Amino acid sequence: MYRNTFAHVPTTLFTKVSILSFIMELFPYPLRKSQKAIMQTIKNTLESGSHMVFESGTGSGKTICALTSTLEYALAHDKKIIYTTRTNAQQQQVIFELRAIRNKLSSNKEQVFGVGIQGRANMCILARKNPEFAKGTAEELSKLCSHEKKKARNTNQKNKGCQYYRTFLEQKEKVTDLVEWATKTLPTAEEFITHCEQQHICPYEMNRLLIREATVVVVPYVYVLNAMIRNMLFDWLSVPEEDMILIVDEAHNIPEFIRDLFSVQLTTYMLTNCLYEAEKFGDPALVDGTVTVSRFCNLLLEIISTLRDTYVYGILESGIRKGPIEKTDAFIPSNELETELLSRLTITSKKLHDIIGDLIAYGEKIQDYRQKEGKLPRSYLHKLGVFLDVWMSLESEQYAKLVVDASQGKNPRIEAFCLDPAVGTGILRQFHATIHMSGTLEPLEEYRDSLGLPEDIELISYPSPFPQEHRRILFVRDVTTKYAEMARDKKIIPRMKKYITDICNTFPQNTMVFFPSFDIMSNFLNDGMKQDITRCLYVEEQGMSQIDLMDIVSDFKECSSKQTNGATLFSVIGGRISEGMDFPAEELEVAVIVGIPYPKPTARQRGLQRYYDIKFRKGWEYTVEAPTARKILQSIGRLIRDEQDRGIAVILDRRASRFTRYLGNLTESKHPLRDIDCFLNQQSYFGKR
Ligand code: SF4
């Protein structure tokens, strides 16, 4: 069944064996039927040098399948694997799986080698030790690093420049020891950084060395999707794109990630900082005295304010507002900013471009000055120049230009919102093959179309390998978070609260309640719910540090019914808990979804829907229905992580019935407490635990 593709493998690495037996030799766990099918399709994709998009439920072992099959091919054909993940926890998981593969091998273990790379702010020790540097962007830290390295290399400036780079340059034995240690231990990025820090050597530079030896390189999305960072990574790898295989994990995040990456904004906060820079570093006249820096920035502040008043607040020329303020953003005509600037300054477009050029040049001087002073090379005037340059050159149909006032007048901004993720995916066609996978990717056509992947690629949805009866999803009809209905029927919110408190207080199993937003969660909590819940209650707070979040999550897990009386955790849909944390066995058994998390009907969302309507005739399905279903499924996915896991979810919204095609075994419940009790007390439920 499997073709022998080991003809190209140096015999020193592997003996020639059949692919099936080699995959079996690499695959470290008992193989499930669906995993065999996944690996076979990945193998076919790699052999045809194509793309594959697949969905397979959470906990079905996608990572290990993708790693094992691509590794087999990569080793046989001298390819590199770029494995890209959204979070550091997912990255860590890839390294753990690589270790499991390595441990399975009886010989040549070190041929299975991978490197985990994180963002520069995490990997640069100077940035880790300096809170100002830690906030630097990739560009700023790259500039800072080049400067520090240049000083360290300059033999006339002894003991100058980055000390961690100096160790790297000067202590060759330490470098060799570290390479050996990493090759042997296959560390996660965190372990590697800590070890380098203890050895007083730069992990970033060390990674540059190691990466050439690695078959698998695990990176955050930005390393593949940002052209500047990608070029640097590919330079390190020193292999052409056609010799690389790309694996995209949790691929459902990619379209939104690209939209964010390619969107640009100019905030009032940024302009205030520009004025501060002009005050501190001098306020030169731009383009031979046309306008001073501060006058230009003040003009932009006035224009943003006028755009906000006109389009968001609806204030007429007479100064009268048309009605109450009900929105936080609005479309602005594509050339309105330029037109306003030209008419207020009475200059030509050419002069405006010259002004932008001057701003960038002046900003660079400020960056250099700050750098010489040992500070982060940041200039807001530089950012302003770059923003205006991009803003004026954008293809209007792929972007929506907006004025946004999301914080009640405190920081209005203008924004060019990227509507089309395909603007950033040209690179995907250059890889030898790409594998895109997620537990929640349906409809797969939407992902393919959004990214502009070829129409004839493999799209596969694998059924869940776990017994259906282990997961139950209920919904109730007498509540909803639909704003108009809640306003009409004042009993809906008390009814919802009763459902939540009853479920949380009745069952000893660990229960998680997912709210559509932090605002809605705090409304519920402040309205007496904190006191009503009699069990131990943990709450995820907005902006909570990762350490604090992990603390409450681990306390919650420890309360599982096996050990104590169980606990409740309040969280939000689409957040760090619902999208990326595992709660196996008793750590989570009941999930309550409060309302359907439809996107807010902002101008930005309407622009997106319209764009998809025009391009694919599927605006609602692709931009509202599918992302909402994914968010619900991600939350419910926390319940089941393996064959033994069981769990029940209750959706508190009548509109859940519209998502049957995504949710599968969805049933209406007239008595949720009774139905939950029945599920949790099934003889088989306890019998198998
Ligand atoms: S050499 Fe390393 S530690 Fe030093 S500035 Fe550059 S990235 Fe940071």
C-alpha cells in the first residue's frame, strides 16, 4: 500500500524499510483507524506536492499524525518542516511529540531533531531583562539587536554591546556544548531559553546555528506570514521554499490572524506621542517649510475628530446630532483623509508624499538617537510616516477604511481593515506542500477560499474517533442573548441566571460557564450571581496575566469531583481558555454556553460580510455562521480529550438550533437539570471510569 520512498535517504541514517513499517516505527502510540487514514492522505499530499486542509476533532491526535508522516517524507527527501502554531503551549506540545517519536526509535534517535523558536521579545535576553525593550516590536528589537551586535563585534570597543552576543562570539566551547546538549535533549523553546540564560549566551543566535541541523522548526504564525520575519527565518534555514513542508496547526485562526497583521491604524494616542516627540527632539518644518511636524500632527488629530463626529456620532454641519450614539465605528470614504489634508494644507499630492518621506526620515533620526542613548529605537513619527505611506497605497477593494471610537471618545482612530486574507498567502504556493489542520475548520471550502488556495486541493473532515454517546449537547429554547428579544422580554436574563446557578450548584462535577464577552460576564456577576453560586467559583478576568490565568486554571482543575466537591470557572468564548487549554477526565465535565457568540454588527463586520458576498456569494455563511460555530465548538471541545472522556454541554440560546449542521448531536432540553443528571448518572458513565 505504501510506496517505498527511502531511495534518497542516506543509508547512514536509515535502513531501507517499507514506509508503513517506518511510519509504524516512528509512530509512538497505539494507532487508531482514523489516524492511519490521516497519515495516508498526508503522505499522498506530500508526494504530489500539493495542499491539504483537514478537520479532525480535538484530542484525535492531529499533531502526532502530521509530524510522523511529514517527518518520514522529510527525512527521505531532504526537506525541512515548518510547523507553525498560534500559542507557545501548542509549540511545546509539538516538541513533546517529537520526543515521543525519538524515544520510539531504536537507533539514530538524534536524526529526529526539531527547534522551537519564539518571538524576539521572548528569545532576546536583553529584552527579557528590560521592561522597556520587552514591549518592542519585532522591527524595533531587530534594529536594537543589530546595533548591539555591531558594538560587540567592534574590537575597538572592548566590553561594549550585547554581553550575550559576546559570549556567543568568544566562548566557542560553550557554544559547542550547548549545541550538543540541545541535540541530545530536544528542549522546548522555554527550556532552551532558560538554559541559554544560565549559560549567559544569546538563545536567538544559538537557534540560528541549531536550525540548520533541525528537520522540524516550530514557529509562531508570524514567522511565516510576515515577509520581513519570514525572510530572516528562511535565510537561517538556507534552503529554498520548495524544499520546505508547511504544517499549519489550529488553522481556523489563520484568516483572522492575517487580517490583523495586514490591517493598519492611526490612533489619537499615537499622534499625541508624535507631538511629544516633536516637543522633545525638535519641531522641524517639513518639505521646505510647508508645515511643521507639530502642525501636521495637530491637523491629523482635528481630522480624526471631525471624521468621528460626522460618521460615528452623526453630528451634522450645524452641530446637531442626528440621534443617540449607537455605534463604535463607521466607514469613511477611501480618499477622505488625503482630500482633507490637501485642502487644509493647500498642497499637491506630490508635496504630501514628500511630507511623508520627511516624517519617515526624521523618525529614523529619532530612532538612532534613542538607540545611542541605550533606549528602545522607537519613534512614533516614524510609525506615522509608515502608516500614511501604507494608507495611501492600499488597494481599496481589499480594505475597508474606517473611523473607530471603541473607548468612549478616549482614543478614536482611523483604520484600514484588511478584508481579504489572501493578500498574505501568496507564499503558501511556494512551499513543497502545505498541511492545514484544526479541530474546528468546517466549512473547509471557506478556509480554502479565504486563503486563496487552489480549488482542487484535498479537503477532508474526519469523523471523531470517540464514541458519540460520550458527548451530549443540549440547548434550551426559552432564553437568548439576542439584544432585541432581551429588551422586549425582561424575564430572559433572570431565567438565564437561574439556569446557570442551578447547574453550577446542583452537580459536583467541574463546570465551566462561557460568556460571549467580559462585559456580559461582569453584568451577570455584579447582578448577584457571585453570591448565588454556592460552590467554589473562579473567574477569568479581562487582561489577566498568563501566570495568574494559569494559577486559577490549575486551582480549578484540582477541585475536580474526584478530589473535592468540584468548582465552577467563568470564562469567555474565544478566549485563552476556550481556544487552547486541555481539561481531561474529571477536570471538566459540564460546560454552559451563555448565548450564541455572533460577531458584533460593527461597520468592520458588515464590510467583511459584504466583501465575502461579492467575492464568494457567501457573506453570512463565511463571516458570521462559520466563525460563530467554531467558537462554540472550541468551547465544547474542552470537554472531550480522549476515548475515556465524557462531558455534557448546555447552550442557553434558542438560536443554537441553527447550528445543527456544525454541532451534530444537538438536542433540545425542556429540563436541563434532569437531562444533565441523567447523562452524568448513566450506569456506563461511572462504570467505565
Ligand atoms: S544578540 Fe541576542 S540577547 Fe543580544 S540583543 Fe541580539 S537577540 Fe538580544
